[in-house]
Amino acid sequence: MGLSRSGVRQEDLIVQPTKELADELFREEVLRARAMRPEDKLLAGARLFDLACRVTKDGIRHAYPDADEVRVREILQQRLALARRLEETS
């Protein structure tokens, strides 16, 4: 890495997370989740699943650039089915 315009090394500008910071961020996240109403938790779960599916579909498109939307959806469904089977056996 080089120097920024101010003459400061770029690596000195990068904040390295500490265990304490990570623990505090996790604690805050848990407290926020505990404070949520059940219906908000349900909506958050659905939103998280939707986000995970969109990210997975993006990965599928990257791995299979010639796949059309139907094929991408088929591969996603196969992966979801595999995840369910793995959960059932563990």
C-alpha cells in the first residue's frame, strides 16, 4: 500500500476489529433482536431469506453465465432442497 494525499500510509487508516469490538457489536445486535416484536421478527426472517436467495441467485448467474432465469431458479430450488435434507439429517 502507498501513501494517501495527506502523507499517511493507507494501512494506518484501516481499522482492525478487536475481539472486544466484535463482542460489543454482537451484543448490541442481540439486544436489538430481543427488543423486536414477534411480528417484526417474522418479517425480518422473510426479508433475510429473500436477501439470501437474491445473493445465491447472483452467485449462480456468475457460475453459470449462460443460464436463463428459469435455469437459475431451478438451481436455486435444488440448493434449497439440499439444504433442507441436510438440516433434516443433522
